[in-house]
Amino acid sequence: MLIFIRHQKKIAMKKLFLSLTVLAAIGFYSCSSNDDENSASIPCVTCVKEMAENFTLCNDEGQAVVGGTKTGETYDSTLSNALASGYTCN
């Protein structure tokens, strides 16, 4: 009887170990590098003006992002305003 109980515990531990291994593998594969590539592919320009603070303007699906923060304005209007204010953006 004692041998049977030990055998059952071994089987239970193997199942537990296998289950945890599968869960860990799913967790690692779900964190793909695609997320990093998408954030890096947002087109950005650097706007420069003498005697003023330079800034980076990014286009996130038509929305303006300045310094990593969405401004609530469109990218096109923000770029137009920067250019009209004497900034050079490239």
C-alpha cells in the first residue's frame, strides 16, 4: 500500500510540474517582441527652433504625441502650428 501511495504522489508531482511548465511557456510566448516593434514604428519628427526648446512630435494614428504624451490634437494641426511658429521639423 505504501508503494502505491508513493507512486500516486510521483504521478501527481509530475502532472503539477508539467502543468506549471506549460503555463510558463505560454506566458513567455505571449510576451512577443511585436509590441516593442509597433511602438518604435510610430513616425516621429524632431522640431528645432533657435532660442526655444526642441521637441519630438510623433504621429500615433493621426493623434499628436509630444514627449511621449498625447496632446489631444491632430498630428497635422500640431505640425502646422509648429512650422508656423518658426520651428524646423524633420
